[in-house]
Amino acid sequence: MIDSHCHLDDAYFAAERSAVLDRARQIGVTAFVCVGVGRGTAAAEEAVALAAREPDIFATVGVHPHDAAVTTEAQWAELDRLARAPRVVGVGETGLDYHYEHSPRDVQQLAYRRSIALARATGLPVVSHVRDAHLDAAAILAAEAPAAGGVIHCFTGGVAEARAYLDLGHYLSFSGILTFKNAGNVREAAAFAPLDRILVETDAPYLAPIPHRGGRNEPAFIAETLGTLAGLRGLPAAEIDRATSENTRRVFRLPNAADSAARD
Ligand SMILES: [Zn+2]
């Protein structure tokens, strides 16, 4: 299994991080995409450093839509540099969040466009965070057309929204939300999307799946989401694991794990 989106910042996991990673490795997680956003560029720097130390961790760097209004030019310049560091496999998470609207919508849109421009310049895929803003996000993705495509992380739409992103060439990543009672539309989208276009993620430390809901999430809980996805699609979990792992490696262009055979 691959956790295609988790936050492993010192702020969340500091002292316990190696135990958290080991629990995930023990149940068969072979790679982690560590998303470095927030606290200026501190989280991005941590993600890049972590990826340099751990062979199964890869990094993304970016500006979260929540932080669009507070990101300085100096921080944008630093992100531009970090995006070119070894083992950085994507730009983000960036995007639009009209639910919390911590930054004004027009400022979020500009930051999203700027992030996609960085993705184009570096040849990296874009990791998009979209909440209550699917129409505007799809329009920006269509206009800015990141050449390496990208992932709609923690997808929260239904079939219509899924179709729009898939038509633009993006992948959909499903989180623990799939296990929540009130997420019928997301489950429909997860059953609808082609098998070669879906990913799984924890978004740890957020969004712990049932039965861990309400507590701190961690990459080992990816198994719950993967199992739910397998049930929805009527396929064995091993098949969903194989497909989502391949898809994650394809979109982020991760090297093939030498240990992926041993796990099976
Ligand atoms: Zn995230």
C-alpha cells in the first residue's frame, strides 16, 4: 500500500514519528507521500529533509489555500527552490477552500494559478485541495493545464465532479471520508471512477477513518480506507492495493519499490 498524502510534520508526530512509520511499514505500506504545507515554508523544508533521510518517503511542497493570503514573496521564492530539490514529487497541496475561506477567494485563485505555474515549470504534478469549490477548481485546472497532471486529494465530490476532473486527466484520491456514514456521494464517485485513476491516502493526522474517527490519524490506518474501497468496487483488497499503488507511482513518478514483491 502507498499513503499518497500524509502530513508527517514535526508539529504532529515529532517524537513518535519513527514508531508511527514503523506501524505503517509493518502492515505493508511501502511508500509515503509527505505533503509539506504550512508554517511559512517550515513544513515544506521538513518534508524535503524527511524524504532525503527515509528511502520510502517522498515530498511535495506548496501553499495550502488556507495560507494563500499570508504567503510572502520570499516564501514563494523559497518554495520555488524547494520544488526542485531531490525526491520532491509534486506541488501542493494547493487549490481552493470555500468552506473555511481562511483566505479570500480571489487570493486563493491567484495562489492556485501560481502553484500550477510552478508545477509546469518544474514538470511536477499538482496536488489539489478542493472544498466546496469544484466548479472554479476545474475551470482553473482546465485553463492552467499542468502538463504532468495531478491528483484531487481527499476527493469530496460526487460522480459529476469526479467526471469533470477525470476528463481533465487528473487522478482522484480517496481518504477516510469514504468510511463516514454521510459520505454517500463520495462512495458513489469511488465506485464510478476507473480503476487506473484512483489513489488512497490518509491525510494524517487529519480525518481518521472509522473506527478511529475523532482521534489522530496515521498512515497505518490506510488499510481501513483501502478495505472500504475494495468493498465498494466488489474487488479483493489486494487488487485495489495493486491498482492504487501503481497509480500513485505513475502520477508521482516514484521509483518502483524493490520490496513491493516481498510484501505479497
Ligand atoms: Zn493534506
